[in-house]
Amino acid sequence: MLLNVNAWNTEPTVPSTKKDKFIHDMVRVGLESKAYYFQIYDTPLGHRWLEALKDNLKQKRILEKNFCFLGFADSKRDLNFLVGELNKNISVINAFNFTPAYNKIHPFTADDFQYSSSLPIGKAVNGDETETPGKRLKHDACNTLHRHFEELQGTAWQLSEFYKEADLETKYAIRQLNNICHEIESWVNSDRKNHIEPEWMRPAQITTFLNAPRYNLHLEDFKLFKDNRYDRELGGVYLHWSQVGKTLYEVFRDEHAPKMTDALCSEINHQKYYSGEFDVEWGQTITEQHDFKKEEMDDYRTWLKDNGYDWEDQKLSLGYIKIGQVDLQRTFGTDATIHKIHRVMTDNLNITSIRTITGPSIETDYTYTLDSEDWKQIQMEGLKNGYESRGLRKMG
């Protein structure tokens, strides 16, 4: 069934914030033939985050366009394309002479990441996904790829010796292991949904800047994780995950609620930073008011308790911080369906500019595209200082 945007609760909702309590400033994101606007919640973090975004715009930091629009099933960046890009970067890494040597990474195929479409495709049967494996994501390949990335790069606060030794081209290739892994995960999941429930695809926008500085979250910010938890709203603007590692929720979901081991624990990080970067949810709103989400969250809370984690512990960062909301009616009209929104966005998968609206307006144009011959060189030049330049700064 197609749902009208007006039928959804598209007003921004953060329980600790009045629905109409926004910062006076707005952000305009220009696309190929469209633009959208979003408002920012009037919270201490909202103000600090906006200043961090403005700093990225003032400094004209390079927008990472090859890791921006994820989960758009009809995009030309499909699974075969992404695996081809992945293997190019693996070849670069394998060719570098690390000391000590790093084990060669075997190239991947599309079949490593997605089950065949000849297998039964559909919803889980009584919670069992093995009855309908067709087109589902193969998590083992993604986990293997992510472990290579973590070993080769290290963390934001402790870079690996491999990464420090690598030349610029190899540093760039290491970064792509993570980017392409997440893009493959999103595309496969949306491709499957596109066959059985296209209105429930989960496309998203990841807006990151090369060498954007990180800032410590303040103690008062952590309650915002509890306010929103894991709700995702159409057009919701969320704090970007600007560190390496997996969250507890990702381990629960991707590893099928495993018993925690030392190896798994070593992969987990709790969000403690913010940057002037942001994610936008372009899928339908999903909250615990949906039965399937409530069931998943109940299982998740049980799993956390069984593994010694406290659902009420704010420092575990259990959730997503929602920092703003896209004005959907202004962008897509009052009669837009989810299909129309996805169609419009699929035709506009390129950010051309970002601008703050009020006060002293700040705008940066992003003229290069992924069709430009020199886009990789532009990004590598932006990474010359590597992750070391993403040092922590104090703000507020």
C-alpha cells in the first residue's frame, strides 16, 4: 500500500524537545535538479553540531561523494559495480610492501555478498530467515572485509602501524574497504526489498567530509541516545558515526545475536564523538510502534542483559541521536508517496552545494562528480594528512 507523506508523523520528534523548537538557522542541500532543507533541534548539541558543519563549509573540506547515497536499488552503483571497485582497491593494498607483511586479501565476487535469486525470496518464516534466503546479504563476507579494514587502519585514536606506513594511494584504498563494505550491505538489502516490498527499502544519505575534525560528546548529550533510541524517521537527520568499529546493535543484528566473545568485544565501540557530518534517512519511518520493530528491540534488550549490558546506561550510546528533520512537504509536495520520494532522489544522487540560510550565510559548492576523471585524485589530495588530521578539538 502506498502511504501519503501526510499520513506519517513527519514532524520531527525528540521527546525532550518541543516539536517546533528549532535553531533559527536552516541547512539547504543542493542536488542535481532539486534541493531540500532541514531544520536543527534547539539543543546544546544542535548548536555545537551546526558550528562544526559551518567549519567544514568554511574550510571547504572535500565532500566524500563516493560514500554518500546508499541503498538506492536502481542506482548505477549496483553490486557488480561495487565489487569491481572493491577489488581494485584490494589490488592496491596487496601490492604495497608492508613491514611486517600483511596477509594478501583475496578478491571478492558478487556471490560472496548476496544469496542467489533462484532461492526462495520472501519474509522470514516464523522469524527464520533461512527459509527464504534468496537475495539476502551474506554477512560473513562483510565481517571479513570489515576486520581487514580495522586491522589495516586501526582506530581514530590509535592508528595501526600498517596505516602509518602506507603511502597515499594505499591509505585511500584502505579507507575504501570500509566505505564499499557499507555500501554493498545497503545495496543488497535494498535490492531484496525492491523485489518483495519496495516501499520498505532503506536508502540513506551519508554526508562526510575528508579530514573533518571530531569533537567529544558532552555528558549532557548522551541522554539524546535514550530519547530517540533506534527510531528512524523519513527525512530524519542523524548524528554521523565518525569512528571505527561496530556498535552493540550492529553486532546483535549482523551476527544474529551471538554470545559475546573477546574477539567480538574487541570490535565494539560506543559512540563518543560528533563531527559536522550527518546522515539522512530516506526510508519509511520505523519505530517501536511497528510490531516487527518492537519484537526486534525486545530481543535486543534481552540479548544486552544476557551479555551484561545495561539498557539504561547512557554511556553505551544505545540508539541514534536525531539532530534535525528535512522539510518533506517543501521538497516533495503534499501528495508525495514513498515511491515518488525514492524516484526523485534516485535522479538526484549528487550533492552540488550545502548552505546555511540565516545569519552570515555560508555556502560551499561541490562541483566534481563521480563521472569526473580526476575525482579519485581530488580525494587522495584531500587525504594527504591522513586520519592524523582528524584530531579532537574542544568546542563549547
